[in-house]
Amino acid sequence: MESWKSHVRAELFHRDCRQRDPFSGLFDKVSRLEEMLTFHMKLRDTISKDNGSSRCPDEGGTLYLRVNELEFLNQQLKEKISDLTSNVYLKEAELQYCHSQVVRYRTEAVVLAQGASSLKAELDEYGYQLECQSKELTALRLEHSSLREELTAANLQNEQLLDRWLEEKKEEAERINKYNATQERWQRLAGRLRKRHRVRSRAACADDKPTDTKTQRPPS
């Protein structure tokens, strides 16, 4: 609703401007005519007051009125020229100020353009470095993936080797245990054999002693 009111208000303003512009020249003319009428009335009053003492060269006072009107117009022209001169000086000062501002803005624009150029160069350099780092990161990721795969394979191989080594150690321990058991059996058997051999040796020695004494006894 507010946008509709704003649209209607803008259209009415444009309509008033269009209707007022054709009559702006007439308003100026009416204003100038009012000024001239006021001047003529004052001049007539002055002439009527001076009629008793001095008489104008022409009876109707037309020439006197015309001269005063020209003087009035000349005075207005001088005032306009003075105003225009002041406006010219003012506009010239404004123009110089604008020119100085243009020069300053142009210098700032050149500095900003140089800064933008250097920033663009730095941005291109950073973009190139980022691209190189991205490629290096991709290569490192591929290498990391391959190393991870190799590590997984190495761990699997290590586990297999460890299992094989444990199995071999287990078999070796079983062989050692069997060997130790065999050695113990042989040692027990050798001990028994040595014990039997000692028993038999003692028995044989006991059997041989009486015969020896009998043979060595002297005859009677």
C-alpha cells in the first residue's frame, strides 16, 4: 500500500512539473512587467511633483520617462553584470576547487590502480602457490595411501611371519621336550645298567675271594 501511495505521489509531482514549466516564462515576464509598472508609477509621481517648479522638455514627459527607464534598465543591467561577474568568480573558484579535487582523485585513482595491480599480482602468486601446494597435497595423499597400503601389507606379513615363527618355536620346543625325555630315559636306563653292572661286579668279587685264600694257605 505504501509503494502505491509513493507511486501516485511521484506521478502527481511530475504532472505538476509538466504543467508549471510552460508558464515559467510567462511568470518571469509578468514579474518584469510588474517591476516596470512600479518604476513608471514612481516616475509619474516624481514628474507630477516636479511639474510646478520645472517643466520637462516635452509636454507629455515621454522623453523624460524614456530616459529614466533606460537609466533604470542600465542600472539593472549593471547589477546583473555585477551578479554575473560574482557568479563567474564563484564558479571559477568552484571550478578550480573541482579541478584540484579531480587531480587529487586522479592521483588517488592512480595510487589505487597501482595498489590493485600489485594486489592482483600477489593474488596471482598466491593462486599459483596454492595450486602448487594443492598438487603437492594430492601427491602426498597418494603417497600416504600407498604407504598405508604397504604398512598394512607389512603388518599382515609380520603377523604371518610371527605366527610361523611361533609355530616353528612350538615345534622346536616339542622336539627339545622329546629329546629331553629321550635323554632322561637313556640316562635312567644307563643308570640301571651301571647299577646292575656294579651289583654283578661286587658279586663276582665276593665269589673270587675264598678260593684265593685256600690256594694261598701253606701246607701243614
